[in-house]
Amino acid sequence: MKKIEAIIKPFKLDEVKEALQDVGVQGLSVVEVKGFGRQKGHTELYRGAEYVVDFLPKVKVECVVGDEQVDPALEAITAAARTDKIGDGKIFVSTVDQAIRIRTGEEGEDAL
Amino acid sequence: MKKIEAIIKPFKLDEVKEALQDVGVQGLSVVEVKGFGRQKGHTELYRGAEYVVDFLPKVKVECVVGDEQVDPALEAITAAARTDKIGDGKIFVSTVDQAIRIRTGEEGEDAL
Amino acid sequence: MKKIEAIIKPFKLDEVKEALQDVGVQGLSVVEVKGFGRQKGHTELYRGAEYVVDFLPKVKVECVVGDEQVDPALEAITAAARTDKIGDGKIFVSTVDQAIRIRTGEEGEDAL
Ligand SMILES: Nc1ncnc2c1ncn2[C@@H]1O[C@H](COP(=O)(O)OP(=O)(O)OP(=O)(O)O)[C@@H](O)[C@H]1O
Ligand SMILES: Nc1ncnc2c1ncn2[C@@H]1O[C@H](COP(=O)(O)OP(=O)(O)OP(=O)(O)O)[C@@H](O)[C@H]1O
Ligand SMILES: Nc1ncnc2c1ncn2[C@@H]1O[C@H](COP(=O)(O)OP(=O)(O)OP(=O)(O)O)[C@@H](O)[C@H]1O
Ligand SMILES: [Mg+2]
Ligand SMILES: [Mg+2]
Ligand SMILES: [Mg+2]
């Protein structure tokens, strides 16, 4: 199992969520973050205004998926989150050793 | 060392925290998240009302523990978080390579 | 690639951010958390007042870096976050399998 963390523009959350559901992702969590990437010190357009890029609001979408779902999920996120303007975001993938669905006690990919 | 991430119902936080402390967990962090699992599009009971399950508020408890604490911690969380109703949550376990306690400079399991 | 998660005192965020930038870290994300460490049940000084340590506000800084940046980043965070008082925080390091820069499609360390 893999955890996919995608830090995206907040207004893209619904599109990314739908794209993930379209490839079969059954659950996800969203956290509000603030951050910056390579333009730190330069400006980024946010809500029509030029901002100094020092901690812009982003949302982080976290979903744990089975190994065979990783590539479709990455393609779905990338396509849905892209605006071709700076600040579109980053995706990080890491390994998950175990998953448990609390209500049923199911483990592993069955728990997702 | 392992990181345990438990996404639970917010009103269960105190019980989960106490259950973890009872098995010797010495530190944890809590983040507010919103999310959904398999009932997306169906309804889940939240504060007595029927909700369309499109991002319900949850809390994520994160704790890094020594390898021998993983199983007791998972049992503690599962028992404390379960209500037997949908939406009880998910637990994910992943590997942590290094830990540092900033004040003392201790590293590894000594730092937890 | 490694993910560094540093849970620090909120007023130390700017110093930690600058210390990371000084060693070449190009991006990071910040999440508000609440948590406790080993003094649970004892008191910790927060904004000049004695608090019972039951979930104090902290910030979690997350940055994904190339392997050769891990040690400088850990030293930067430790030096910048330390006050030598309890509650200075914890740093956790874990492995990241893949990174994608959404706008450009770059992958791996090139994406950071
Ligand atoms: N190395 C990193 N570690 C952790 N979070 C990061 C990292 N790089 C970027 N982020 C997060 O992703 C968000 C979006 O980054 P962003 O898309 O601006 O990256 P970028 O490399 O500057 O790409 P672009 O040139 O397209 O803007 C940041 O605000 C931050 O929250
Ligand atoms: N695959 C996943 N990846 C990341 N977060 C998830 C995933 N599945 C669930 N979550 C998070 O856990 C929360 C609780 O999930 P939930 O307990 O509803 O899972 P479920 O599979 O639908 O089980 P149940 O049938 O008992 O409701 C969600 O709101 C979401 O925040
Ligand atoms: N094992 C852990 N897992 C996850 N988060 C932790 C853990 N330990 C501490 N934290 C987080 O780090 C924050 C700061 O911890 P803290 O610095 O108080 O650790 P400590 O071991 O008590 O060290 P000190 O004695 O210097 O206070 C906590 O509020 C919590 O959010
Ligand atoms: Mg950028
Ligand atoms: Mg559910
Ligand atoms: Mg402490």
C-alpha cells in the first residue's frame, strides 16, 4: 500500500476529489496547510492579487491506496490539479506497512 | 520505529489519547482533517443529523512509537475508537527512519 | 528522498523556515497541530503562563528533501528550534518513494 500526499491549490480540491473517485479511490483525508515552493521571495498570483510567496494557503489531500491504484491516482491528481501556473503543487508517495478499518477490524488492502 | 496515524471521530479523541497513554505512549500530535470513506454519496449520522458524506470532520492522531509498542497501540486505538457505526475510522502504520528530541539531541527510540 | 517532519513551538516557525532556506531547502508545508510529549500531566510554560500539558498548540513543518540535504536540514531545524526549555519539539524522518511537481511533470529529486 502507498500513501499519496498531494499539496494543491485549495480551489482544485473538488476536481481532484472527483478525479480520484473516478479511478476508484474510496477514501481520503484533507488537511489545510500553508507553504511555499521555489518562488519564495517572488510573487505568485492568488485570488487575482500578486502575493509575496511566503506561506500561501494550500490543501493537502492524503489517500492510502493499493499498489495497483498508485499510477492511476497520480495521473488523476496531476491532470485535475494542473493550471499551468506556478504553485500548482507537489505530490509525494510513500510506503504504508499496515492499514486497519476500525469498525470491521479488516487489515491490509481490504481495509482501504 | 513506526508512525501510527489514526483518523477517528472527533468525540473519541480523549478516549483514544487515554488508551494510548495506558499502553505507555509518551507523545502524540493531533491534526484536524476532513474526509470520507466508502459511504461517499450515502449518509452518515453526525451529531444526531443525517449528513451526505462529503467530507466529514475527523481528527488524525499521529504517534511515533518503538517497534514493540506498535501492537499494543493499535489494539488500544481500535478498542477506544470503535462505536460499531460507520465512520469509525482508519489506522495506517508506516516506518520512521529517525527521530530527534530537539531539547536534548537524543536520537532513535530514546528520543520518543 | 526523505520527508522531515518537525513539530516545534509556533513562535519558532520563522526562524526554522529561514534556517532551512539557508541550507537550500526550496519548499515546505506547515500544519497546525496540538500535542504533548513526556510532561503530560505536568506543567509547561506557554506564553508566560503555566499550563497543564494536555494538548499544547504546536506547528508541524514538513519538507521533502534530497538525501544529501537531510543532515544539514536536521541540524538547521535543531539549532533554530531549540530554546533549552521543555516542549522544544521532535523531528521525524521517513522515506519518500516518489515526488512529482504538478506543473512541469518533473519526478524524483528534480521535482523538489
Ligand atoms: N519540498 C517540499 N516539501 C514539502 N512541501 C513542499 C515542497 N515543495 C512544495 N511544497 C508544498 O507544495 C506547495 C506548492 O508548491 P509549488 O507548486 O509552488 O512548488 P514549485 O516547485 O514552486 O513549483 P512551481 O514552479 O510550479 O510553482 C507549497 O506551497 C508547499 O506547501
Ligand atoms: N483510503 C484512505 N486514505 C486516507 N484516508 C482515509 C481513507 N479511508 C478513510 N480515510 C479517512 O478515514 C475517515 C474515516 O473513514 P471511514 O471509517 O468512514 O472508512 P470506511 O472504509 O468508510 O469504513 P466504515 O464502513 O466503517 O465507515 C475518512 O473520513 C477519511 O478521513
Ligand atoms: N512520540 C510522538 N509522536 C508524535 N508526536 C510527538 C511525539 N512526541 C512528541 N510529539 C509532538 O511533539 C511536540 C513536542 O514534544 P516535546 O518537545 O514536549 O517532547 P518531549 O519528549 O516531552 O521533550 P521535552 O522533555 O524537551 O519537552 C508534542 O506537543 C507533540 O505534538
Ligand atoms: Mg511554486
Ligand atoms: Mg465510512
Ligand atoms: Mg515535552
